[in-house]
Amino acid sequence: MTVQTLHAPGRRPWMAEAREMLALGWPMALTNLAQVAIATTDVVMIGRLGPEALAAGTLGVNLYHALFIIGLGLALAAAPMAAQALGRRRHAVREVRRTIRQGFWVSLAFVVPGWVLLWNGEQILLAMGQRPDLAEAAGGYVRAMQWGLLPALWFVVLRCFVGALERPKPALVVTGIAIAVNVAANWVLIFGKLGFPALGLVGAGIASTAANAFMAGCLLAVVYRDRRFRRFHLLGRFWRPDWPRFRTLLAVGLPIGVTLGFEITVFNCAAFLMGLLGAEALAAHAIAIQLASITFMVPMGLGQAATVRVGLAAGRGDRAGVGRAGWTALALGFAFMAAMAMLLIAAPLPLVGAFLDLSDPANAGVVRLAVVFLAVAGLFQIVDGAQTIGAGALRGLEDTRVPMVFAGIGYWGIGIGLGVVLGFPLGLGGLGIWIGLAAGLGTVAALMVGRWSRREALGLVRVKRDENRPNTPEEGPAAS
């Protein structure tokens, strides 16, 4: 299906938009789940080395992900820019190529200093007060894993490209295969199979790098073999700078990275606060967060689809299409998260039972707390979906700076601030922290959806022309 489907005779625009959104959103959501599965297999297989290795691996992963999240925001800026170019002209080969090429450049520019930081991961962890033995093991793990940062971000840029063309399934297939590649590489390198030495954590880092390189390489190969993609010649004159487009990507992408950073770090901080309450509270928190993270992947995929659909409509100058795309994504997200809310509230014990033996009396305290936390998680499912879809729709309009401020206020000003007050001075413990998280998510959702509903009054919807070149007939593949 194409962006012209909305104009097909006899189709009701809203139903047509819903079909387009689902066709684009479900592969994106499954790709997100597959990427979570890759990280989960790492944790499971490192855990077989023992608690010390798992602790060191957790430290290393958190350090790596802190940089990856910021880089992810920079890479994601390619999606709305490419979509708007395609909305203006269906065959905007040159403009899309410029955006994707500079997406690669921005990722490389970010990764080089990132490599320097990660290479000194042991010293960073020591400065943060971590145990020397854990810091040393985590440092070796990060040094092996850091080389996968660039292909990981380039894979995101390529996902933005195929997504902007409304053909996200190749990214899903590649990510699914990468799960098997990652498991096999972990098995061989961590435990020393098939004649390889047992490298432990370092082997896990090498496997992660290999999996990321596999994903980027395979998706690039698909792009160059598929006739629908290869006409863009994405690597044509790769060495040629395009500083105006580079600066635009930075301006759009950096606030996205900071926004994602606010969201991720607020949950990291919540885990730290839970640790102050004891092992049972922390374990219950980990279970509830893991389940909430799984359900979150679907609205996250719808938010990514909303970025593309809104961007395409904005590029066409179709104000009604912009509204339909955003509100349709929000409605679909509401329906899904409402169902998940009922599941978490009505049937928490079977879900907790996937992580713990419910019949073991030693787990009773953790189970009781996990059920309470899941009830709160159920209540914030809808607002959690609304905030990520609202942010995605606004990104389709290249509106990223004000949402960044919303995220800072909601997650840290409201979420952590209220959670600390309720959890400690007022004595609600872990429940208070989760109420704070719910309030923070609700605040961000209200601000995001409110800004989306006022998009035209705020002047966010407009026909944008390329600031560096007028709209002219498509240039040939050899163009820069």
C-alpha cells in the first residue's frame, strides 16, 4: 500500500488510515519486541555465569545503553525528515538520500567520542563508587560491546528509511534472524563451544557487536538488492558532506535523545529508590517493570508509525491527513493499552508466576508487592501509550524541543519528586514510588496530547519546502 491509498475512491478516510497505520505499526512493534528479546537473551545467558557476572554485565549494559539512547534519538530524526520529503514528492530520491546519508554521518560523529567514553568504562564505574572487581569485569565487557554501537545506530537509520517508505517488514525479518545469531554467538563465545575459548563476559560483548553488525549489514544488503529501495543509492557519494542537512538532523534529533534519556533514567532512578526499600521491593519492581516494558513496545511501534504517517501528510500539506494519522494512532494505542490494563489488573498472579514460583513461601513478599505494582502499572497503561504516541505524532511535524521540556517536567519534576515524597516521608514505600511514576507519565501524556490537539493553533502544521533547494523534478541516481 502507498500514501495514495487514502485518496482511493469509495474508501472512508478514517478506516483507510487505520488500515495503513496497522500495516505500518505492527511490524515496527514486533521489531521493537525482537530487539528486547536480543537484550533478554544476553541477560539470561550471562546469568548462567553466576551472580557476580550478572551484576557486572548489568553495570556494563546500563553504561552502554546510556549512550545508545542519546544516539538513538539522533538517528530517529531521519524518519520525519524522510517522510516529509516523500510526502512533498513521492519520488524524492535526492532529498531522502541526503537525509539518510547525513543520518549515517551524525551517528558516526556521535559514536567516535562515545567510543572514547566506553573504552574508559572501568574508570567511569570506579568513579561512580562501584566495586573494583565488578568495574573491571564490566569494563572488559563494554570494550568488547562498544564496537557494536555504530552498526546499531546505522541499523536504526536504515529502519527509518524503510519505515518512511512504509515497508518496515525487512527490518522485522532481519531482527528476528539476529536473535538466533546472538544466541548462537553467546553460546559459542561465553562458554567456549566449537573449539573457541570460553571468554565469559567479553564473549557476550563480542556476540552483541556481531549481532548489531549482522543487523546493519543485512538490512543494507536488502536495501541494495530490492528494486524499491536500491534506486535511492543511499551510499552514493557517502563521503560528500551536507552540512545544512547535518545541522537540521542534530536540531531535530538531539531533543529526541534527551527526551528518551529522561524517560529511561527515571525508571533507573526508581529502581535505585526501590533498592533502598529492600530486596523484596526491588525484585517486585523488576518483575512489574519487565511486564510493563513488554506491553509498551506496541504503542512505541504505533508512535513510530505515527511519525511516518504524520510526516507524509505534513509533506503533502494535507492538514486533515495530519490529524487523521495522529488521532488514529492514539485511538489504536488506547484500545490496545486498555486491554493490557485489564489483563494486568485482573490476572496478575499468572504473570508474576512466569518469573517466580508462586508456591514457594520464600517468594510470598515479592509476589504480594508485585501484584500491587502491577495494579498501578495497569492504571498507567493508557497514559503510557498516549505519551509515546503523542510524542511520535509531534515528531512527524519535527516538533521535538517542547516535548523534551515536557518530558523533563513530567518524569523528573512530577514522577520522581512525587514518588520520593510518597514513598519515604509519607511512608507508602514502593507503592508511593509507583504512584509517582504513574503521575509523571500521566502529566507527560496530557502535555503531549494537549500540544498535539493545538498543533494548528501553534503553527506546527505547515507546508515545508527544502531550505536548501526548491522543489524541482527528480534528479537521477547519480545526483548528490
